[in-house]
Amino acid sequence: MEETAGETRQTPKGKATGPKKQAEDQTAGLGAKFRELVEMLVFVLVVVLLVRGFVIQAFKIPSGSMLPTLQIGDHLLVNRFIYGLRVPYYSLGGWQMPFAGKLLAPISKPQHGDVIVFRFPKDPDTDYIKRVIGLPGDTVEVRDKAIYINGEKAADPHAHFTDGMTPDAVKGPRDNFGPVTVPAGHFFVMGDNRDNSYDSRFWGFVPEQNVLGKAFILYWSWDLQQDFTSSARWQSIRWSRIFNIVH
């Protein structure tokens, strides 16, 4: 029963009043806000996954195989949209997204000289970055470090050599390789640092469905060999490389 001035009023059974009702209202309000927060976070996560899977992906350079074009510690963005929409590659504990790499909507194809990021054919969980040298149908040969495409010596302005020695092909394919014909739906790739690159000369061709996108701009660069917490790491920031276009 509720008593007021001059009268007595029946409170509906089960209906909270006073401080108890205020507490319930506050709890309901917090629940609604929490639900809105969860919905917002789920929405943001979905957007991030869609952008990363279909449009833009960040990539860090961990090795010197693309020197001097790309330095160890360069951070760049990869345009995943330029070669068409593909089913993104996601794996978790051995599970892999069905139809990963399947082309949904073609737009363009990699061309000679493109710097591409791709899933390493021998370990699809590892991403590699190299330059496209041979397209499907091309005959690729390396003679004394020089590249020949379909029998013609190719312009190779990005090639970088650190070793003047040219070992015999029997000792390895680094300086003398092929000729080989690139099969349909595949690419022949090499690192710009030709004497120190593990690429198609050693492990073969890149399937088209493994291509993630084309590297197009640097957004950060510093020396990864310096400890992250040290002042040397922060002093090593390569300001002149930030926002450089990848060629």
C-alpha cells in the first residue's frame, strides 16, 4: 500500500516504486547502452574485415630481398581492389575460409614490373612481396644475372646486385636460370635485391589466386633492428620515405 496526503492508494502488484524502480531503470539503461556498444564494435569489426579483405591491407617489410626499393622496416599499404574482388584468405587453427582467393569480379591483372604481395605457395600463412617479372605465357631466362623475356633482354631498372660473382647454373639458379615458360594463371616473381632474394628462381611460380594486391604507398619507415623502447628506434624514423609511392 502507498499512503499519500489524505488518501491511501493501491500499488499494482509486482510494480516497483521509489528507489527500487529507479535502480531497475538505471540497470535497463546500462543494458541498452552496453548493447549499443557491442553492436557498434561488431559493426566496426565487420567494416575493418571487409576493408582489409577487399580494399586495403597494411604490410611490413621484414627482410632485405627488395632492397633498395623497399627498406627493412618500411610499412606500406597494399591495394587489394586493383586486381579485382576475391574471397579473402582467413585461417584459424587449421581452418581456412572456403573458396579463399576465388575471383569474384575481375578488374585488372598484374603487369610486368608490378610490386605485388602474395601468399607464399609453400606456406599460405606467410605473405611475400616481390616484383612481377614474367606473365602467363612468357618464357623467362636469366643469363649471367640479366633477364630475358621471350628471348629478348628485358629492361630491368630496379635490379640491384651486391655480388660480382656469377656462379655456374649447376651450383644454383641465382645468376643463370631457365628458360622456363610461365604457366597459365601464374606469375614469375623476383626480388629487386637479386643476389639476396628467395624467389621464383628457387621455388617456382605464384598462382594468381595467391596474389593479395599491389603495393602502392609507404606510410611509415624505421629501423626494426633498434629496440622498440630505445630512443635509437625513434631517431631512426625515415621521414623522407613516408608517403613515397612504390614503383
